[in-house]
Amino acid sequence: MRRSSVRIKRRTRTVLWILGIAQLATGIWAFAFPASWFRSYPGLDLDWVSELGPYNQHLAVDVGAFFIAFGALLLIAGYLLDRRLVGVASVVELAFALPHFVYHVVQLNRLPAASGVLQMLVLGTQVLLPFVVLRSVRRL
């Protein structure tokens, strides 16, 4: 039983930290370098943001601030592993990730096929990982 509990905590912490680091990195990029983020996010010549509309510096910086705050929440939840905080952070992640995923499903025709598939994998993972954490919350 003890070994199982340690494994659940390790998995929960890892998932929350992966999500948190991804949000934080995106946020810092968008906040500090909004034009660069807009032109080339997520990198590797994929340009997922610039394909969807005109540049707006204020919106890009605000999105960056949101991602920084959200990344901090996920990282703190992963560090503390408080059952309620982990649950809240996971539900908040889902509240963001699910509508975000749906929006991008509707916009898929605006991206090249390979880029669209990769985007769906990334965003789909962002929807699925909080469910992994929520399954573990009751065992923390």
C-alpha cells in the first residue's frame, strides 16, 4: 500500500509540473516577447497563433500573464500535493483546456494538416492529463 501511495504522489506531481512548466514557459514568452510569441508559437515553424488573426500586443501580453499565473498554480499544487488544491488546479486546467481544445478543433482548417494533427495531440493531452490527476486526488 505504501509503495502505491508514493507512486500516485510521484505521478500526480509529475503531471502537474509538466502542465505547470508548459504554461509558465508559454506565459513568459508571450509576456516578455509578445510579437515573437504571436509570430512563432509554439516554435519549430508551426506558427499556431499567427494563423488565426491579426496581432494584438495587449491581448498577447494579457495571455502571457494568464499563463504565468496558471503555471504558478499548477506548480504550487504539484509541490504541496494538498488534495483540495490539486483537485482545484486540475478542474481549473480542464475549464481552460476543454474550451481551448474545442476552439482549435473548429479552426483546424486554417492550419496545414501535419500542424493541425500535432496541435490536436498537444491540446488533447492537455485535456486528458487533468483527468489522470483527478483520478489520483482521492488517493492523496
